[in-house]
Amino acid sequence: MEDQQPVSDVKPKEQKESLQEIPLKSLAENVIKDYEKLLYDSKVINGSLKDILDKNCRPFKRTIYWVYMTVHVVHITRFCFIDFLYLKDKETRLFWQYYLVDYFEQLGMFGRCLNFCYLVFPVAFVLDKLVLHVFERNGRVDFLTNFLTLIPEEKVEDEKNETDQDIQPMEQIAGPSHRRDGIAVEMDVMTEQDKRQLLIRIKNYVKMCRVLCRITVHSTHCYDYISLPLFIYYMNPSVPVTVMAVVNMFLLMYAEHTTITYCITIYTSFLITIEYFKTRIKFLMSKAKDIKVRFEEQAVC
């Protein structure tokens, strides 16, 4: 028993020290790759960072994008009509709720609130996605491309043999830079220690976001698992309506998954971007303070 206690205490420390010992370039590439994958899995971006910079969207990805956008538009129309029925009399409402498979009505007032939420959130999701789509077509997604400044200069120097087409977008999105031997090289935006601490925080944000998405999505699916059997039990629908209800449940669960993961990820990226600019502002303030001290010393001399 005495030998087991220190092991559990050492594990977090060893993990923390291992992150501190990883070379900064490898840590930055891994963290940015994980962050990029999180954004792609959550449908925030429709391609890899390289595709965005090259303004190159594959036809398959473009087709998938418009397919799930169409699914959301169909559900928006359906829930808009369902919410409109609350203004009608009970007989008219029950008739259309049966054929529109409004199984959330079985949850009472809470189900009506869900119907309203399922109208509001997808509208915001679709509008936001259209705006982001415009930025991607212009080769800019600042909440991802800004983090290229965290990768040390060696990454750019290793790309010396790449074409000017690959170099030009990096100059556009990376911020202040100068040229060395014809290659765009980043100026220091923060110290290496600050970069390492920021990357570790970003890694923790990404892990937290993935866990939170799983918990929230599965919790939301429970409403579908409960309300659909209640709808079939109390309404006793025909076979075509039952099949339509089951298909609608799977489509709605897909819409729930994409909307929830998108919302949580976009807010997480907002927090990560704040951390990034806080660290940069801290670095710039320290630089300004050093310049002020040197200027005062020279003035005295």
C-alpha cells in the first residue's frame, strides 16, 4: 500500500514535465494539428489548413457541406411551421402535429420549449456557417491561421523549396514578418516560454471541448429516445408515419450533433483566441517597457 501512493501522485507531474520537455516545434505542430482536427470534426471549417490557404475546396467536401446545410434548412422550415401551429386551435394543431411527427409535444411545456430552441439555434448555425464559408473562399480563417505564428522559424526555413504560391498566403495571415533569403520569416510575437505555456493551455482547451461535446450531445439525444416511444405509444400512428418518425429522429439527432458540437467548438475557439492575444499583448507590453527603460537610460547618459 505504501508503494502505490507515490505512483498516483507522480503521474500528473510526469505528464506535465513531459510536455515541458517536448521540443517547441513538435509541440506547436501537434497542438495546431489537434486544434485543426477539432475545427474540422465540428464542421467549423470544411477542409484542412492547407486547403484553406490554397483556396482549394474538394468537390466531395463541398457536396457534404451543402447536404448537411440542406438538412438544417429542412428542419428549420419544419420547426417554424410547428411553432406557428401553437397559435392555432387545438384540433388544427393536433392534425398537423401528427403528420409532422412532433414527438416533442409528448414532453409537455418542456417539449414546446425544445421546439422553439430547435428553430432558433439552427438559424444561427446556418447564418454563421455562410459567413465562415465566405472567409474560407478568401483563404482566411483567422482563429486558426493566426496560430501559425506559434511555430518556430525553422518550419518556414524548411519550406524554402516550396513554390511562391505556398509562401504568399503565409505572408498574408501570419502578421508582422520580414524576409530572409527570399523566405517569409516570422518576427517574435512572444517568448518561447510563453509560447509553450500557451500551447499547453490550448491543448487542455481542446481536450475539454471534446469531452463537453460528447456529454452534451448524448444528453440531448436522450430527449429523442424518450419522446419518440411516447409518441408511438400514445398516438398509435400508422406504419408510414412510424417509419417517418424514426427517420426524422435520426436526421434530427444528426442536426443536434452538428449544431451542438459547432456551438461548443466555436465558443472554445473564441476562448483560445483570447488566450492567444492576451499572451501577445503581454509580450508587447514587456517589449514597450524595455524600450522605455532603455530610452530613459540613454536620456540620462
